[in-house]
Amino acid sequence: MNSSSSSPIEDYLDELLRRSHADARTTRRLLDEAGDHLFAAAAEIEAAGMVRVDAEREAVRRLGPAPGLVRGTWRHSFARLVAETLRAAILLGGCGLVAVGLSGGVVALMNALAGEQFVGGATVFGTGRTAVREIAQDAVALRVAAGVVGLLVLAGYVVLRRFFPPQVVLPAGLVDALGAAAFAAGAAVLIGASVDQGVTTGGGHGVGFFLSGAIVSLAGAIVFSARATRALLPSR
């Protein structure tokens, strides 16, 4: 006779594991707590005179059906998943705003080295047709302002992590992989717009408006890709 058929408690724990759709930590805690409770209860019942197998069956009966026990842990795990998803959104949003701010710094450098037409010139999207200087300067000021907001968001994220430590729910490297994908997509779009701008207008006018963002987006994609790689690939 195998151990599963001779131990109602083990059968019950197996059923809990099969039915649980919670995260790994919640599932492990559920099995540990249920197992401790069941074996302790079975020992007490056995000490009162009942044979071991019947004592385990009685302990399982007293604990209640597995679906009801699992349902409560699933709700708890879902709440943790929502909380972690919001944390990830705050982190990625803050990083995105900081990237916009950094692109403002790149624009300022382009204005100084290549002239304001390189950024503020007329673009394929209709900007810069009447106020080149204003567009070139606003591209710096507004983007830097967005970067400051991003720094405040990230500061709030750090404070949130300090007082409310994150629960490990999302797979390792997932947030970094999403960040890498978002920045890579942004870089691809902005590089395409830069090429289109250069071909359409000639002379490089307005190219910097898109190229500045493409440079920062590409850097962001590289950083997040490196972080995701370290998290996803097994360490040697």
C-alpha cells in the first residue's frame, strides 16, 4: 500500500496543492499551516484511542473541505498581485518620466551643438513651423519638468517600499522585461520618426525632436534588458 492511500492527511494536502492557484509563497504557507494543524489534531485524536488512519480522517473532517480553504488564500493572493502590479506601474511610470527629463538634457545639448533648427524645425507632425526657438526651448523645459515629476514619483516608490515591503508575487525579472520592451518599442518608434523626418525635410531640421527621445529610450532598453537578464538567467 502506498503512502498516499494510507494517509488521509497527505491526500488532503495533495488536494490543496492541486486546487491552489495562489502564488508560490502563499501556497507553501497554506500547506505548512494545514499540515501542522492536521498532524497535531490527528495525534491528539489518536492519543484518545482512535487508530491512526481514522484519527487522520477525523482531523481532515474537522478542518473542512479543501475548496473552501483554498478559496480564501486565492483572494489574499489576488490582492497581493494587484498591489504588486500597481507598484510595478508606479516604478515604470516614474522611470518613463525620468527618461523624458533626460531627453530634455539631450535636447539642450543638441540646441547648443547643432542649433535650434535641429530640434525646433518643422516636423512631419506639424510642430516647429512658426516658432523654432520656442519649440526648441520648450522641448528642454517641459521635458525636464516631466523628469522632475518622475524623480518625485520614484522617491515616493522608495518610501512605499521602505514602509510597505513588497510581496514576492510577480515572476522574477517580469517588471524589468516589461520595462525593456516598453523602452525598446519607444526607441523603435522614435528612430523611425527620426529617419522619416530626415528624409522628408532634409537638412536635419526637426530631427533632434525625435532623436533625443530615441537615444534615451535605447539607453533605457539596454539598462532594463540587462536587469531582466540577470533576474531571468540562472547565476553560475
